[in-house]
Amino acid sequence: MKGMILAAGFGTRLGKLTEDIPKALVEYKGKLLIEYQIEKLMKCGVNEIVINTHHQSDKMFGHFEKNDYGIRITLLKEEKILGTGGGIINAGNILRQNENSIILNTDIETDFNFRKIIDFHERRNNFVTILIQRRKTSRYLRFNKFMNLVSRSETGAESDSDFAFNGVHIISEKFFGIVREKGFIDIIDVYLNLIKRGYIISGYDAGNSKFKDIGKPENFS
């Protein structure tokens, strides 16, 4: 299985920490953010990792020229930032070489075992599966009784159907032959467009697993 770490963002929420370095190379609890994600992917059986980069991309390339993590890593530089959706689509030529790929954000801390969502996705032969959880967020997603994505939530966490997205996806290679979007786009918008075309985006509940969005300065401790 191939993996992708989304690391092209500007990291503006972290203020001065990301003025001179990309968010992926910020140190958190004695380790770089990107290193946490590389380790998580390797533990769940990934044998090749793609990392997209834009902000301070020269420092990302320099870091990986000097450091060997024991796994094949390919950096994809985005001349213009493409967003989470555009970044994933841009990596399609690599990711579609495997039946399924796991994709995650750089700035998450979790003790969730990624094998659980991978096994669920593969067992059901899903098109796309995203990791979700009942927790506070400013942007809820709504799911039906079958745990399939329906829409963005208009009400917040007032409904049992509303979940937060935990920044982890399992995407089948079929996805890359179907998506039509180009340029900058958020991945959730891509998924909502696919729903309108009849495709199913499945949710997997992370339950009580620890999750922290480290991209928020209040969580950076």
C-alpha cells in the first residue's frame, strides 16, 4: 500500500513557527511533525510515501536529501498550492499504482490504529473511506444511517448524524480515473461532488481514540 502525507500548506495558524520552515518540519514533543506521520504509515504496512510540498519547499527537499527513513519517499512540489483535494489528485499517477492508498494530514496526533480503517475499507471494497469521530469541530460532516457521507452539517453537533473529520482517508485507485476537478480544491468538496454523481464516501468512526489537530496553536503543547 502507498501512503501520502499532505504537507503543502502554509501553516499560518502556527504563526511565527512556520515563517521560515514548512509546518511539516516544526518540532513537536521532540520530533518533527512529518516524522510522526512517516512512522504511523510504516507501522500500518505502507511501503512508499508521497509528500506534497509548496511553502518553503526547498527546505523540505533539503531535509529528505539528508535524512533516510528506511522507506521510499517521493516529494511532489506544487508550484501553485492545490489544496487538499488538488494535492491528492496531483499525486494520482503514483497513488493509482496500488489498489488502495492511505492519505493523512501532517498536523494530526492520534493513537488510532490505521490498520482498523484499512481493513474495514478493504473488506468492504469501498471507493473512499474517511476517518471520523464525535468531537468538537467548527466544520461538521453529516452521515446517514449507513455511515455514508451526505453533506456538510448546517446545524453543528446537534444531531447524531454529525461527525468531525480526522484527516485520514483510504482511497481506491478507481478514484483517480473518475475525479474531474483541476487546480485548487478542498478534498471534502471533491467528495461532495462525487456524491452528487452517485458515488459512496464511507465513514469509519474512530470512537474514543485520541485525536488532536496540532495545526492549532492552542493544541501545540
